[in-house]
Amino acid sequence: MSSSIVKQLGKAIAAAGAAVLMMTAVAACGPSASTPSEAGSSASSGTTTAKARTIDEIKKSGELRIAVFSDKAPFGYVDKDGKYAGYDIEFAQALADGLGVKPEYTSVDPAARVDVLASNKVDITLANFTETPERAEKVDFSKPYMKVSLGVVSPESNEITDISQLKGKTLIVAKGTTAETYFEKNHPEIKLQKYDQYADAYNALLDGRGDAMSTDNTEVLAWAKANKGYKVGITDIGDVDVIAAAVQKGNTELLDYINDEIVKLGKENFFHKDYEKTLKPVYGDEVNPDDIVVESGELDE
């Protein structure tokens, strides 16, 4: 990640921004889905994969079934009126509109994002889903629409500013996330405390059950701004990754549709408009949206 985004996102923690609704516990409306882990999903365990719906079947049903988060503001959450909202939700609505149908949301835990596709519970997973080589073996990813890295949030009274400080301490992560994978692979000396849902993970941090928490830097920065007494002391861990939509492995028809829509929406500057509506109220003017947003699926060289 460029030094500019690190500095800008770091400033966003302390900068006075507009109020943001950040829930650490939420009752999601609509269906929900959870599985033990992505590693144990039917896509990787050799069991039969339910056949994905065709676009004609989706249109006839009148609904595009989309897996999203219900507890990860400002990307996917349930607002005070019980409606889904956030950066991913705006994109999901656009994909449904393009097919002339309504979006049907399924609240999903991080570790269930692969399995809900393999089991055909949803047509698309659009839950702040970071593309990784391991995941790409189980699902097909679309063109990217966002860039992201990992960050670490901790209490200001005992701020973690370097990974070495986590040795002998407990780091909270959500199961099935890139944070879990990264720390298990690169820092086995750090004790991980794992939770199925983001809300539970944040509550564990608030309750002092762990010393810090790691997930996407864009998300922990937003959370720290909404929760006084906490700070993102590490804003950039590992490589810069991309976030994309995912479909069942081999579902070329739906994947092509999503990619075409991403290109089309990019010409309308859709994702920057999405940023202005859902993310700018969190980050204020301290962050350059070009350091986060990807238009038309094209990364800057």
C-alpha cells in the first residue's frame, strides 16, 4: 500500500468526521448462513456442489440472492430502521437493478462466504470479500472494486504500534478472514482468539478479552473513529489486496454479467459515488478515495 494511503488513513482515526452508525451487535433481517470454516466447505471437501442458477432463472424468480455482512459497517450492516446499508449494499442493489430484479440479502459469517455459493444458497457473495489464491481455488472472483490491507486496533491505554508487541498477547480475529490466515502463516507466535462474527469479535475487544483486533484497515479505522479510547496503531500489514464479488466456481454466465456491470458502472463513476455516500461520512476529507476505490475493475499501475 502506498505511503499516501497509510498516512491518510492514519489521519482519519484522529480527524473529526461526521457521525457514523457502527454497531457491535445487530439483529440482521432476512436469512442468515454460517458454516464452521471455509476450509471445510463443500467446495473443498469433495461433496456435491449444488448447481448455480442461470440468469434466466434469477430473472424468473424476481430476486438476486446475495450474501452480505450485517455487522460490518460501513461496508455491510443493518441500520437503525432494520434495512441493509453500506458500500457493498449499494453495489448489490446496482447488480440487481441491472437484471431487473430485487436483491434478496443473506447475512453471512466470514467463514461461510465460500460455502453459501457451493450450496447454492446465494447467487453472489458480496461481503467485503478479499481475493486470495486459496479462495480463488473454490470460487470465481469478479474484477475488483476496492483495495485493502490489514490493520490492528487496540486500546489507546495499551496501543499496539508494531507486530512484535503482540508476542505473548492475544489478538482477536474473525474466522475465515485474511487476518486469520495472515497471522497463522506469518506469526504463529501470536495467540489468536477467533470469533464467527465481527460483532462478537469487537465486543470481545471492548470487554478486554483480547489485547487487540485485526481485520481490514478500512474497517478498523472506521470502528476506531466510532469508539473512543481505541486507536489503529498499525495501519498497513502485508500486501495490498483487492476486494471483489464472487460466484460459484464455473458460473461463467453470472461472472461475465458482474464484470460487464463493473465496467459499465465504472464509466458512470459509480464506485466513487458509492464512496461519497457510504464511506466519506466515516473517513471525512482526510482520505483520498482513489486510494480505496477501483473503477471499471482497473487497478492503477
